[in-house]
Amino acid sequence: MSLDILFENLSNPALLFFLLGIVAVQVKSDLFIPETTSKFISLYLLFSIGFKGGQELAHSHFQTEMLWTILFGISSAVVVPIYAFFVLRKKLGVDNAGAIAAAFGSISAVTFVTGVSYLEMREIEFGGYMIALMALMEAPAIIIGLLLISLYRDSGDADHPSILHSVKHSITNGSVLLILGSLAIGFIASEKQAAGIAPFTTDIFKGFLAFFLLDMGIISGKKLSELRKHGLFPFAFSIALPLFNGITTAYLSGFITGSEGDRLLLSILVASASYIAVPASMKLAVPKANPGLYVPMALAITFPFNIAIGMPIYLSVIKG
């Protein structure tokens, strides 16, 4: 792995704002982002990436490698939570294992967006359909995680979620619905119509991303203390699984597409963990799952690992 790539990534403003948030918590600063502001920025990011993905998809020419890449991504969102669940079940119980497996099988939109910025800085091209793939990979892992809980939890449990309820909730989750809806609207809108809102969807995007990551840093700094109560296993898992998934995908993706940009984004998607859509789903469907585990594992460990160290590793594997 090139040290230049690593150092360049560590100086990324998005990452530095994330670290600033953690530092603010450690020095007991009163810096905070109001919850309503944080929620608005989250919705904005999902709206923007969905809309731009729809636009890119509308202008993409269908190719066989596009189909294989999409199938690979969706298959990963199904397979990853299955083996993650069985690794976690004995250590953390069925409910926690299902919630964490869903988080690590699903994707982090902000990690993906950071990856896009990383590629743009390095002038590496990628297909617009990758944004559509990101949207398509969100729900399957949530559904699989909830189904695994349904299968392995004690059938007499009063909170046992039905399969139909699990599927419906996963599909209608606000984050999933917004990104899929924005994708469809972006696909339908003409290029001229899209240009009319470009200052909102494109020009201010990176600024909002940096501000959002500052908020994520503050939240992560507060959650780390909760995670320490469970020993080293959650820390080790939150690095080892994404690293395995990312490196494996970086290598295997070479058999389905020759695009370095698409391969890196696919690796990032498979290696990332959800801390927006999955927690929202699990809070309602699996109240016994401990958010003090699955939220900081995805947000405070896997997220910074991927944007600081993971991406350069995956790119070095892709470049051979």
C-alpha cells in the first residue's frame, strides 16, 4: 500500500471534521449539533445521492458487467449478514447478532459518498449506476437480519417479529424509501430539469458532508464508552469483518469489471456498515437488541477505519 495514498486520505477534510467531533467530546467541549439539524442533513445527503444516482443511471448504457456488478452487490448484502450472524450469535445472543449482522451486511451511504470524493480527488472514473447499487443494497441486509432473528429466537418470545412485518418495515424504512424515491425521480427528470436544482444537489454537497461528519464524530465520541463495556470482541469484529469483506471484494470484482472506480466503490459498499437505516429499523422491530453495541461498532470503529485506512488498502489490492 502506497503511504502517499494513506497520508492523502488522512488529510481529507471530511475525515478531519469527524476527528474534530471526537476530540470535542474528549475535551468535554459544549460543541453539539441540534438533533433537527442533524436529521435534516442526513435526509439531504440521502436525497442528493439518490437523485444524482438516478440521473447517472438514466444516462448509463446497459452493459453485461453492469448487471454482474449489481448482482454481486445485492448478493453480498444477502450473504454477509448470514455468516456475520453465526460468528456473533454465541458471543452476543440472537437479537444483538441479528442487528449487528444487518448493520454490517447493509451499507453506509456516507462512507460511499466519501469514497466518491476520494475517487474524484484522484481523478478515477466510476459508473453512475454504482449509486443505484448503493440504494439497492440497503434493504436486503435488513430483511436477512430480521429473518435470522425470527428463525433463531425462542418462538415463545412475545417480541418475536413476523416475517411479513420484517419485510414491510425494511422496505418502508424512511432512509430506504427516500433514497429509492430520489433515485426514481432523478431517473425520470430531464437533464435540463436536474440542472435547475444542481446548486442544491451538487454545489453544496461536500460542505454538508463535512458538517455531517462533524456531528458523527461527536456521536461516536459519546458512544465509545458504551462499547468498552463489552470487551475487545466488538472492536476486533468491527475491523476484521470489513477488512475481510473489502479485500475479498476488491479481488473478486476484478473478474466482473475492469473499472478501478467501480471496483473500489463496490469494495467500500461491501465493507461498510449502516448506522442510519439499520438502527432505525432495529429500534422498532428488535427492541431487545442493544444499540450501545451495533451503533458504535458501525459508526465509531468501522466508519473511520474504512475512510482512513480501508480505502487505500482496497485500492492497492485493485491496482495489484
